[in-house]
Amino acid sequence: MAMLCWVMMGLAVWHFTVFVPDRFLGGIVGAFLAAIAGSIVFGLIVSGLSMPARDDVSVVTALEGIPGSIIGMAIVWFIGNAREKAEEAREAAASA
């Protein structure tokens, strides 16, 4: 159940990428995968690299996925942004 909570929270946070310029590595699909992976990894780290039992799942468990999904999407956005800036500089140098 904890994994389901983390994935669903990562999916919910991913929907807010419409407010950010689409410079994600891999586009919107890359942002989706980064949000899901980030929420799972962060949730596992917070829970001590073990899966909480079904009875241990609470609202706090779902909230653990938020920072991970944001961190995952931020990493993918900064990588994509750097690549796009480098490509723009390369095109500007080639046209000059």
C-alpha cells in the first residue's frame, strides 16, 4: 500500500508540470518517469529502505512521496535545461 501511495502522490505532483516550461529531459514523459521514480526512491529512503506494512500506512506515508517527486523532476528539468541551452549556443555559433 505504501508503494501505491507514493506512486499516486508522484502522479499527482506531476500534473503541476504544466506550469513549468517544458525543458525536461525526455519531455513530459521524462518528467512523469522522474516523478514516479523520485517518489518511490524517497519513500523507501524515509522508511528505512523497507516497505511499510499495510497497517503502518497513513496520510504521512502518502505525503512522503511529495519531496521525492519534486526532487526527481527538478533533476530531470535541470539536465534538460542545460542540454537545451548548450544546443542553442551551438546553433548560434554555427550560424555566426
